[in-house]
Amino acid sequence: MLGSLVLAFLWAGYPEAHANPKLVIPAILAVAGTLDTMRCLRLKWSFYHGGVILLLYMDIMAIAMILFLLLYPYDGSLL
């Protein structure tokens, strides 16, 4: 997951806004990692279940950042 985020930062040319459609690859990998993390959830709550929930929140924040890096350069009103 964090590897996808680092790759997205490198390919996006952060902090300059560069349009790069290759950022779809880290986005897909991040979503696949999140789905894999979701498999670890259990039905009964425990501290393990709470830890997995925290990891899912981290995955969602990383996906949001990757999608921001992907879509931000294409929006002319924000530049």
C-alpha cells in the first residue's frame, strides 16, 4: 500500500502538477491491497479487528491521495 503511494508521488512529479495517466496502476494496486486487508476482518470484535479497521482507514487515505494526484492536473479550475 505505501509502495503504491510512494510510486504515485514519484510518477506525479509532486509538488508540481503533472498529468500522468500511469497513476492508474498504483491506484488499482492500492485498491487491490485494501481488498486483501478486508479479508482479515472477523465477525466478532477484538483488538485484532480494531487493528485491521485502523489499517483499512490508512488504506483509504492512501487511495484518496493517489486519486488526488491522478485527477488534480486535469482540473483546470484548481490551478
